[in-house]
Amino acid sequence: MNDDDPECAFAVRIVKLEPARTPPVQGLDPTHSPLTGRKIRHAPVMRVFGSTPRGQTACVHMHEAFPHLLVPGPHWLASAP
């Protein structure tokens, strides 16, 4: 991590990750489910605790941290037409 890197907007060394469910924030979280169309009461947020390259502590809230599931398939499936 380099403070002088123009490509790096913000850097934090992760010390702890904490999943949370909070009421949706307008503009940051979806307010309705794309599957059911129902109102979302709790949106997933990942809290990232750590420190910056300059030693400052940070708590970053990452919105839209929906869980993902990977199901490996048979190797021949990738080459199927």
C-alpha cells in the first residue's frame, strides 16, 4: 500500500470483518427485493475494522454485501455448447 499511488482512493489493512444487518439506507441499499418485489427490512452490511498505511484506525461499512454461493459443477459442464 502506497499513499502516493493515484489509483488508490483508500487503503485499509483488515484486522476484523463483521457481518451486520441494518435497516436499508436510501441510495446505498436496495429497498425492495428483486426476486419478490417485497420491501427489504434488513440490508446486509459488512463492517471492516483495520488501519490505514499512516496508522489511523478505520471502520468501513460496505453496503450491498449480499452473500454469494458457489456450487462447483462437473468439469465437462464448462466445455458444453
